[in-house]
Amino acid sequence: MHVAGLDELWVYLSGNPLLSLLVTLLAFALAARINKWLGGTPLLHTVTLSIALIITFLLVSGIDYGTYFEGAQFIHFLLGPATVALAIPLYDHRERVRQLLWPLVVACLAGITTAVASTLGLALLLGAGHETVMSLAPRSVTSPIAMGIAEKIGGIPSLAAGLVLITGSIGCALGPMIFRLLGVRDPVVQGFTMGLAAHGFGTAHSFAKLGAMAGAFSGLAMGLTGLITAFILPLIITLFGF
């Protein structure tokens, strides 16, 4: 094709929101193939690879994030129905949830307290600024909730979203190894732990690698952690005068 024709085609595509949608889908498909080629290692999670590929594309093409999001918002919209759909496998295991309700609630509270306390303690010990500390505090909940909490307590929502992604990637990388070291084989414990520590990343990993039971309890942990953290984290911040 003539160079002038390619330029005209690029000018047309770069101004079309569907380009962002196409790039996002292609990046995820390519990342999934790379991850599969590497043996499905959680060290290079499909979502993390997809983000790296999309960032590279935006830097090379010069397209700003606002323009990209005009097309990618269609996928963003589907996150809501996908999250609600997690209730379906949970409903299938409702009797198991009812039997373990109180142990799960206690485990969730212990996990949130540990995550928040260790994060705030390490951040302050390393001399992080107030905005950074407030952005780190909700790192163990799913991105939309973390961004809302960070905004409420004086953090930076975009930084909080990035830290949530890093937390999820690390959780997926370390979780399976910790389960092997501790001899944890119960899919309920594995799934709930992954959802509690690694939110959406952990839930996706649980459904893909640990089975439907683990995925259902991971989704439950993700929802409970987000709900409880949204209520108690601002109170903790106020109580300790951050």
C-alpha cells in the first residue's frame, strides 16, 4: 500500500474509538498466548502483560489515555456485569458458605487488619508521604473500590489503582508457592485467601487454576473485603490521626 494511503488509514483509525477496543482485545489475546507459552506462570500474569503491551502501544502511537479510554470504556462497562456474575457460582455453594460464615467473616477481618497495619507501618517506616500512604492503604481491595477509598481519605486514585494491580500480581505469584509450603490443599481456604489478598487477580487465578469452588470463595472474599474495607478504613485513618 502507498505510504500516503497508510498515513490516511492511521489518521482515520487513531481518531476512531474502536481502535482502542481492538487494541485491548488483541493485547489480551497476545498476552494470554505468551503466558501459556511460558507455562502459565503467575509471575507474568496475563493482565499484567496486557497492561504492559497497551502502555507500549500508547507510548509508540502517541495516543493519550483519554482518547484510548473512549474505546476501552466498552470493556470497562462489562466489569460490572462480570462482577455480579460471580454470585452465580457462589449461589451454587451457598450451603458451604452458610456453614463457614463466621470463620470466613473473622478471617476477612483479620486479613484486612493485617494488610492495612503492615502497609501503613512499612510506608511510614520508609518515610512515604501522606498522599502515598493514603494511596497504599486500600491496596488489597479491587480497583474501583480502592480508587474511591483513596479519594475519600486523601490519597491519589490513579496511584491506588496501580498499587492494586501490583498487589494482585504479587498475590498470584506468591500464593501458590505459599500454599505448597504450608500444605494448604482445601480449595475453600485457597480461594478465600486469594480473593482476600489479591482481589480480582486472585479470583481469576482461582477460577482458572484452582477450580469452581475456589473461584466462588475467592469472589466472596473479594466482595467482603471491599465492602468491609470501605467502611472501616476511613475510621482507622481518623482514629490514628493520619
